[in-house]
Amino acid sequence: MRRSFAIAVAACVLSAGVLAGRGLGSNTSGDLAEHISTYTWRLHDGWFGGFSGIELSEDGRQMVAISDRGMFVTGALQREGGAVSGVENVEAFRVLDTKGTFPQKAGLRDSEGLVLQKDDKLVVSFEGKHRLNRFAQPGAKAQGMPWRKEFNRMKLNGGFEALAIDNQGKIFAVPEQPIGDEGAAQIFALKKGQWDKAFTLPRAKQFQPVGADFGPDGRLYLLERGFNGLGFRVRVRSFTVEGNAAGDEKLLLRKGIGFHDNLEGLAVWRDGAGRIRLTMISDDNFRLIQRTEIVEYALPQ
């Protein structure tokens, strides 16, 4: 998500101070997840940064990510001793519109949420001009998708940052800012070409939904990020989903200000040891003093 100058300055202050101490003021109570690695990814290409969504192959190696300046980025995650150690074979592709062109105005290419369908097609949600598009592959011309009139109530920077797809291929979308009850996150599902209200999840004011994924265990995992003017906090919860209801909430991860950068994308997969892994990527807001982090946690078996 793009931030105001004031927020960016505050983030820079945090990065120079608290983040340098890695974890000052962090809150780890209730954590179930074990921290595996935090890899700082750096490239000097002008397009690099601003990552807001990530998808991984079943083995956690092949990656496709989306940036909020309209770029698909693919690559292969390298690991040493199970920890992410690098990204190889990196390629970048522009996110084109339905006319096959690359919008010049940044607000028209603010791509945020990402899901990878079983047929390898990609679905992307956008802010600025709220919409959802489907792509046959990175770099392909966008295809329009169904819309719901209620979505027009979403705030300019409060649209669909979190997308997820279940094992049956049903797509779920979560607005960052509520368009109804302030204490609930509204979840919408695409069924037979039409968006319907699926269910709601309890929402805390200090956290906003920014990433989601269905794990190989069938649970819905929700990444939430908070900003307090000094830096970013993060938490991950998971839920069972049955029909139009979600339950069995589990708090898997909660870190306070300064532990991680601006985590926005989430991919959930199972590693060779049989553990569920949470792989997250941060949006550095294209600020030199922030960082692009690829963060991984594992859940106990």
C-alpha cells in the first residue's frame, strides 16, 4: 500500500532505530509459529520493491510476487539448512490492463492481492481504481472479472489487499478497511461468476487484513498488519472454513513494532519435514531505509 509522506518518514525513523535493534517492543505472547529465517532481498533494478502479494509452488521453491507499482516478479527461492538464502532466476513483467497497455498513472496499477489458480492463471486485486483482473500468465493482457456494487464503497486505500483460493478453486477476497461493521472483516467469495458475502471474521482496530492463503491443511490463514506512526506490527491467524462459516480461530504469530518490516504478502505450504510454513514478503514502500524481507515461520506438527 502506498503511504503518505508523514507515514513514510515515521517508517524511516523506525527502520533507522528500532529495526536496527530487531525486535524492540515485540509482543510474542500466544505465538505457535517458530521463526525460521528473515532474508533481506536486494536488487538494484528500478522496478524492484513494493511487494504486496506472493504465491509459492507446493514445495515452496518457485515464487511469483506482485508489486504495488504494477509488476509481476518470478524467481526461485534458495535455502540453506531450511532458511531462505537467496532468490535466483528473477524475471519481471509489467501488469498490463485489459487493452494490453501498461498504465502510466501509478494509481491505475496499484496491484495488491494475488492468487494462483490451479490452471496457473493469476488473479490480482487493485487499489486506486478498485477492480479484479485475471491473467493467463505474467505479462499477459488482463481479463476483466465480476464485480459487486457494494465493492464501490471501499476506501481509496482500503480495498482488496488479501486474496485466497481454496482447494476447490473458490476465490475469497478481504478488504483492508471494513465496508460494514468496524469490528468485523468482511469475506467475500466468488461463486459461479458472482461475488457473495461468505462470512465475517473478528477484527481488531490495530490490525488490517493484508494477505491471505489457504494452507495444504485446508485452513484459511490471514496475515494482518498494523501501523502506529512509528512502525509495523504483524499477526497471523488461521480458521476452519465450512460453507458460509469460519471458526476454530488460532493465533499463530504476533510480533510487535520493529520485529519485521511491512509484511503484506502470505503463502502457506508444507515443507519436506511435514510442517506448515508461512512465507511472507514485505512492502518497502520504495523507501531506501526500509527493506524487502522474505520471512518464514513454521508451525508445530
